[in-house]
Amino acid sequence: MHIHHLPEVPSSSEVEQNGYELVKMDATLLQKLEEMTLYVIELQKRIKVLEEGK
């Protein structure tokens, strides 16, 4: 099984080889956190709709 990583986030091997800029990495991780939070909110809305349909 091939393990994927988040788009726009370097893999651990890339970080090992090339290092990373802390400010850039913080900004990228904050963006991913926001994306995932919005995704969870959308899933919660969809679950609520499905539960109300029972």
C-alpha cells in the first residue's frame, strides 16, 4: 500500500533531503487545518440531513 501525503505538503523524505522553511511550513499546515475543518463541518451537515431523513 502506497501512503500518500497532503497536497502541497512535502513528504518526510523531501524534508530530510531539503529541509524546510518554518514560516512557510506553518502557513501550509494552517491552510490544511482550515481545509480539513471546513470538510468536517460539511460532513456534519450531510450526516444531519441523513439522520433527519430516517
